[in-house]
Amino acid sequence: MPNPSIAPQKKQPKENHQSVKRLLIILIGSVFFIEAFVMNIMHWMPTTTKTMGALLDAAILSLLLSPIFYYLIFRPLIQNIEERKRIEDDLRIAAVAFEIKDPTIITDANANIIRANKKFLDKLGYSMEEIVGQNPRIFKSGMHDQKFYEQLWKKLIQTGTWSGEIRSKTKEGRILHPFWLTITAIKNEQQETTHYIGIYCF
């Protein structure tokens, strides 16, 4: 059985470090130039006491820096919190849908099982611990030849999906009656396959 290519490692930590570095440079530069601008304004203002001058300097600096801090820090932070909440909500919904749907398994790009729902586990008699990391070939009934699986993978790699009738074997060795299986490739933004999802209709 051919193995799809492994998705490349993400560069997110490095990109995040560069983004933070750019943000710090912008903030430090903004504070420097605005402070220079405020000092120039203070130079042309009527002479006041040192305390009043310091308070006025701080007030003007805060007023001018507030929009910058809002758009560069607080606004992205609020958006990030809202995005994380949306993702968490989506994951909860997906988890519920995953469990109430037809028997389903999810594999990585190498077709190694990473998750299965309760319906699938109950149907084939396995526990989650027994199948995670395994290849779905452990369910092979022996009733399909090598050509069948070669055509399955060829269609899946070329089109991103395969549907057909198949037979599987339970943990106890019992061969189930024919059922319909749909396998779909899950791709990332670069159109690289990262996972496969198999939905069984027993």
C-alpha cells in the first residue's frame, strides 16, 4: 500500500518569534519618536514647574501612544481571544458530530490511525488504545486482492476521495457483511494531504 507524503513541519514558532520582534521594534520606535515630538512641544510651551511639566509630558505621551497600543496590542489580543473561543466552540461541535455520526476513523498522512469514534470501536470490537498508531490494514478481511487496494489508493491520491463496497474483519476475526466506505483526504492551505477520514456505512 503506497504511503502519501508526509506534510512538512510547520514553521509557526519561528514566524511568531519574528512577529514579536517586529512588534517590539515598532513599539520602541513609536515611543522614541513620540517622546521626541512631545519634548519639542514642551520646549515651545510656557515655562511651568518641574512637576507640572512631567505630568503634562506624561499626559500628552499617553494620549498619543494610546491609539498605537490599541491597534498593535489590545485589538489583536481581543481578536485572538475571540478566535480561540470560536475555535474551541467549533471543536466542541465537531467532537459531538464525530461521535453521533456513522462509524468513523481518522488517520494521519501516512494512513496511521489517530482516532476513531465509539460506533466504529463498538462495531469492530477494539479499544482506542489498540488501534491508535495502527494501519487500517489490521481490519483487512482477506476477501480483496492487492489490485483492489492499489486501485483504491490510486483513486484516493488522484482525486482526494474514494467510495466503494468493502469488507472488514473484527478483532475476534469475524468478517462483517459488505458495507459502504467513503475515504476523503484532508488537505491544508498548500493542498498537501495531512489526514484521511474514513466513514463507514454498515
